[in-house]
Amino acid sequence: MSDTEAGTPAAPMGRRERKKAATRQAIADAALRLFLERGYDDVGIREIADAADVSTTTLFKHFPVKEALVFDEDAAQEARLLAAVRERPEGRSIPAALREHALRHRLAAAHGDARFTAFFDLVDSTPALRDYAQAMWLRHTAALAAAIAEDSGLPPDDPACTALAHFALEAPRAARGHDDPAGAVTRAFELLESGWRAIGA
């Protein structure tokens, strides 16, 4: 599911790239619609391809496994996450940059937007999707920890970098359903900022 509504528009693409992106989005949209209507396990790949008006071969070129149809923004989300660290303004701390990223890209979900609520319900109720989401979350955590370590001049396996990455990704999830999600996210990152300063990073 895309979260670009809450984020920065993508850079302009050429005609071929736009066509590929449109096809990919059409497949993902068709898949999510069918999954939400009937349940993940009761929808087949052929049905999704037919609904998106593509062949199954084309579908698998974009999404090599069925679970990836639900998490179509996986790579883009990770890229934005790493950019928040690597491209932050001079003088802004890593926790502050990650807080801004969380508020910009994840706040719609934390606010209980109906689309995100339905998406989370689908994932939470489907074991295969829960497992895929957890694996994705771990990959993003590892990539973010590596980016933090590189930017800070710390060893790649530094536990402080891993901890910051872990809790930076967990904060928006913890704020889900909170009366004041933006305040909850901000408060969590205040604690992360304090801890990050304490280690002298």
C-alpha cells in the first residue's frame, strides 16, 4: 500500500518509466481491492492479473511473490527512510530527521485513516502477511541502522545505531490509535533524541 499521499512527490519519470509505474500501481490497487473484499487467501494470482488487465507473467515481473502485492511501496519506503538520514539539513540531528520523516510519511496511518485501518486489519488477520511485514520491518531496520552508523562514523554493528533504528520505526506503530498520534510520535522521538545525545553521537 502506498503512503505517498503523506509524503513528497516522486521525481519526474520518462514515458516508459511512467507506463511501468502505472502498470505496477494498477496491479497493486487491484490486488488490494480484491484482498479487502474477499480476504487474502481467497484471491488467486490469475484473478488479480485479470482485474488489472495484465498477464500473470507481467504481474510476476513486478511482484515476484504474492505477499509483495500488499507491500508495493516496500522499496520506496526504505529509500525515503534512508534519505531522511543522508539528506537531512545541516545541523539537524538524526533523531530529529527521523521524527520529521515519521510525521510526514506515517502520520496518516497513525491518524486512523480508513484506508490504512483496513490495510492494517488485513495484515494483522493474515499470517502470511504478518510474516512478510515482519521480515520487511527487519530489513528496513538493518538498512537504517547501517545508514545511521555510516553517517555517524560508528561501526556497522554498533548497538546504539540498531536501537535508534528499531525505535524510530516502532514509534509510528506505537502511536496508532492514540488520541494525539503526532504528540505521541514527537514524545517518543524526544526520548530518542535525549538518548542519542547521551552517547555523544
